[in-house]
Amino acid sequence: RVSLSIGLLGVGISLAIGLAVGATSGYVGGRFDACVQRFLEALMLLPGFYVILGLDYALGDRARTAADGPPDALKTFLLVIAVIAAIQWAGHARVVRGQVLP
């Protein structure tokens, strides 16, 4: 159940972000569209593993040691959802932009 909820929430959030960015980029067009597409291309160049490491460092407990005990389950749950959303939203944005273009 936990894995299913993480997957659905992560993909749902990435789809919402991708839908908003892609639709706005395709509708506005021009320089804004070109800038957004260059940003998406740069974001998609990064391997997912490095994005995971960066988000774990930024959002996780950096000073955790063995004496501190296990990590908080809610923080870990939200971290995994954030990682899934951060990796996938750029692909959704490109697909939506392609559908919105006139």
C-alpha cells in the first residue's frame, strides 16, 4: 500500500507540474517557450541518480548518524515522492507542450 501511494502521488504531482509548465509554454510561445524548452533540455540531461542524490542531500537529514536512530517515516515518504516528481515532470511538460502548440 505504501509503495502504491508513493507512486501515485509522485506521478500525480509530476503530471500536474508538467501539465502547467507545458501548457503555459506551448500557449505563450515565442521567447518564453524557447527559454522553457532549453531549461527542460538541461534538466533532462541530468541522470536521475544525481537528481536523487541532490534532493536527498537538500531535503534529507545530513547530520544523521547511527546513534540518532532510524529516520522519520514521514520525511522519507515525502522525500521519495519529491524525487519521483522532480525526475518525471520535464518529460510530461514536453509532451503537453507538443499537444498545445498550434
